[in-house]
Amino acid sequence: MSGMMATLRSVGGAEFRAGPTKAFAFPAVIDEICRMRWEVLDAAEVMQVAKAYYYFSIQFRENLEIACRLRPGDALLQKLTEGECNTDNLSPFPGICTVGEKLNHDEFMRRLLAFQAIECDHALTLLGEAYLDRTRALSDLPRAGSIASYEDGGLSRVFGAMLRARDWRGAGPVAFRYFLEEHIRFDTDDGEGHGALSRHLPVDDSILPLWTAFRDLLLAAAPRLEPVMAPEVMPEAAD
């Protein structure tokens, strides 16, 4: 094969295009998120994660809009947009959307947050707004390219990790779990899944800041996600 031909790196079932012999750094951040201690979260913390994810979903929609603007004739992106924006594929859900009601997926998230009070809600709002400032400061190309890393394996892995949480009591967590499970299905459906509709987009490590910003947002929203480091074992003193 020519040295100029792009190599492929598989991440969680997805393939990301790389330059010659180059391994990307951003999949390691996805791994970090998946290794977080999702199992320890209680229902209140699940809602804190849901609030953080709401802001992620806003930047996702914005990035998809950028990708469509940069590639106006891209039929696959147009189809992907139909599955993410002004769509009824999450309808109906009690208290959020009626049969056949069309809405953006970030609007679904906004509505589920109203189901119950969230601890430290104002602090989480400030975190989310700072996160959006951070992502919006990036240029259009990496924001557009991030869609492939999200849809073609990255988010389905993250959603699967989130579902390891054991406490889903309450209307808000139940709705969030539904959102996560449905999105895994959307992204991984053979042929017509959102992953298949986005993997043609070029991906490189210019998208790394988007994944690190997401990781940092999650850890700030639910600090108990931070993995516990094993205590360092001191060598025994010589006799």
C-alpha cells in the first residue's frame, strides 16, 4: 500500500481514518470516559450527568449544523440530520413528547431535566455554559469532523458505559436511560445507522479538544466518576 494512503484505527467497533502510521490520541479519551466509575452513581448523580449531557447535545447539534453547512450536497449528512433534528424518532415519551411530535434531541434532554430537582443545578448550568464557550471557540473543521467520532462508535461506547449506573429511580433517570438506549440503537443499526451515515467524514486529532472538554464536563458534574487510584506500594526496607 502506498505510504500516502490513510490507515485505519478501530475504536469500539468503529474505524477512524488516520494519517500514515499515525495513532490518534482522542480514542484514549473515549477509553477514559468508559472506565469512569459509572456503577457508583446514585439517581441524583445520574441527573447531574444528564444535565451535563444536555450541554453536550447542544454542541452536537451545532457541530452537525456546521458539517451540513460545509458539505451542503452531502446526502448522508442530510439523512443524519433528519434522525437528530426536528425528528419524531424519540416520540412518544410520557411528559416529554406526544405521538408524532418532532423535536431536536437536545430539546428532549431539556424537557426531561424538568422532571425533578437537580442538586447543584445553578453550578451545573455554569459548568455547561463554560463547556459551550470552550467548544464554540474551536474552528469549524474539527467541530464538523467530530460528528464521525461521536456517531461511529464513540458515543455508543460512552452510552453503554453510562448504562452501567445501577440507580435509575425517578422520572428523569428513566427518561435519560430511554434516551441512551435509543441512541445506541440509532448509531449501530446496520446500514442505516447514524454511524454509517457519518463515517465518511475525515477525522484526526484536531477533534481531541472536543473529547477532552466532554470528559472534563462529566467529571465536574459528577466527581465520584473519577477512578480511584490504587495506593502506591512502598518497597520493603532491606534487612
